[in-house]
Amino acid sequence: MKIRIDEINDKPKLLVFEELAGSFPTLQELADAGECEFLRPIAVELSVWREYDHIRVQGSLATTVRVNCSRCLSGFDSELRSVFTMIYMKRKQELQDEDEIELGEEDLVSVVYDGDEIDFAPEIAEQVIMEFPLKPLCRENCIGLCATCGADLNAGECGCERGSFNIKFAALKNLKVEK
């Protein structure tokens, strides 16, 4: 997942590799915390070239994870795919004394590197994390769990009485609003 700077020129160099999620500390932390289970290695394809005073990387990645549905808590497989562009810039030695610095569009996708090589691992892990669904659903019309007994309502009715009345708003039941 590293490349030496002197190996990069103005013609795109293609890097294709697969890495286990355990190779990325932040992804391993997610798996250890029970947030997900990585079912396949992360397949990465990067095209790297020198462009003016920076190095441009266009890449794509794909993997499959097992996550829990946020409504019914059942595990399901989710395909994660990302296409991204990163710009690597050599760290400048001088520091600016300004309190506020306006960031341009290029600054939002740029990464600073030091030394003779670039390690792509942190940015690859970041791209995987950004593709995780905020509220994973096993299917779009997932009903979820019964609030009374906890049964999975996708499997069928549980027999609990569920009306349209919500106990949270019981105090407002007899409220009359005059216009």
C-alpha cells in the first residue's frame, strides 16, 4: 500500500491489490467493536501520476461487510464500493501564522506527505468508512421490532396490541386547540 515518490512520473501507474481489513487499524477497531464483519478483502485499484507540484491518485475499492439492520437488528450483507480522487502534496516546511485559512476545493481532497514514499492505507480506510450506511436497513420496507415484546415483525405479527396511540404523547390526548 506504499509507493516510492521516485517511482511516480507523469504517466499513470496502475496499482491493484487486495488487503484484509485487519491491515487497517481503524477498520479492525470497527470489527472488534462489533459494528461489522468484513466478509472479503478490500479490493483496491489505484492510478497514480505526478501532476504539476502534486501527485494525483484516482482509485476505486470494493468489499462486502455484514452489518446489523437498524430496525430489526438482523445481520445482512452489504456491498461497499467507492470511487475517489486524492491529491498528495509535499509538506511545506514553513508554517503560516494566520488564524484562519480558507480551504479551496482541492484542499478538501488533498493529503500531505513527508519523506520518500506515500502510504495509501489511511485514505483507503477512510474511504471504506465513508461508504458505511449511517442507518443500515436489511431492506427498504423493514418493519422492525415490536416495541412491546421485541419480536421481529418482518417474520409475522406477534399478537401484541398496537394502536395508533403513542404513549409518549398521552398527556396531549385531550388537548383542545382553539383557533
